[in-house]
Amino acid sequence: MYLHVKRGIDILGASIGLVLASPVMLLAAIAIKLDSPGPVFFEQIRSGLYGRSFSMYKLRTMVRNAEARRDEIQHLNEMDGPVFKIRHDPRITRVGRLLRMFSIDELPQLWSVLSGEMSLVGPRPPIPAEVRLYETAERRRLSMRPGLTCLWQISGRNDVEFDEWIKLDLQYIDTWSLWNDVKIVLLTVPVVLGGGGS
């Protein structure tokens, strides 16, 4: 029953969020087009509930050929485990850095929440290539619908090692409640407004 309530909250929250975020996304889209050549949106295949693949969209924050350049900067990876992250990624554009700082690039994912591929709160959706490197226990993070925000987002994000990230996701799954979701959303707000994005 509570999971049905969670889904209802997702639909309501995503609907309101899209209305409120539309002007911001429009301004961001204009800034992206003025700043660098390429599309406004970035599409990437992610692993969702039970490992099912879906297309996740973000506002583009990197140069157009960013994916093709990943191999040449692989040695700069600052995360352990199968995750690839660079705090000062050279592929990020000037506008992209600002969008990431305040997590504005994540706003299109509200469509994924509305469609049921994501939730407002849940483990962040990994890339399938990362999932293939998971240990058996790590795959349990795919047992809940992925979210826009999670314990990792409010616990230091890029400063959290992969093993701790997994522990936070499994802790969320094991102790899940509607009240915990509310607390995570409330704690996400100051992180975003304070420029604590990636």
C-alpha cells in the first residue's frame, strides 16, 4: 500500500516540479545553445528497477563529443569501484559547470519520474556497464526504482567512496518509509541551493 502512495507522490511531485521548472529549463536551454554547439539534451541509457534499461535525459553540460573522449581521460577518474567521475572534468562546458553546481541539469529527469521509470527518491540509476561489474550484493540496489535524490546525494556525493555509496543505498532500501523519503527530499533542498551539485 505504501509503495502505491509513494507512486502517487511521485506523480504529483513530478507534475508540480515540471510546471515550476519549465522556465528554468527554458533559460538553461538557451544558455546551452549560446555556449557550445550541440543538442540541448543529453540522453544516456541507465539501469532502472530490476536492471531494466531506460533512456535518462539531462540538460547537456559537456562538449558534444564527451562520450567519445572518455577513454582519453579515464586515468583522471577520482572514484573507486566501477563508477567514473571527475570533479573538474575537462569536458564540462562553462554553462554546464553552473548547471551542475545547482543540479539544474537533472531537472528533465522529472519526466522519467512521471513516466514511472524513476522515483523522486531512490538509489541513483547506474550505467549498464557499471552494473555488469557489480558483485552480487551490490545488485540489490536495483531492487527499488531509481530516484532523483538519495542518501548519497545528501551525504557528500563525490566525496563518498563507492563502497559507502552502496551501503547508503542498501540502508535506504532496508529502512525505507514514506517519512524517510520526506526527510531526504527536505535535506536535498539546502544541498542544491548551496551549490552542492556535482
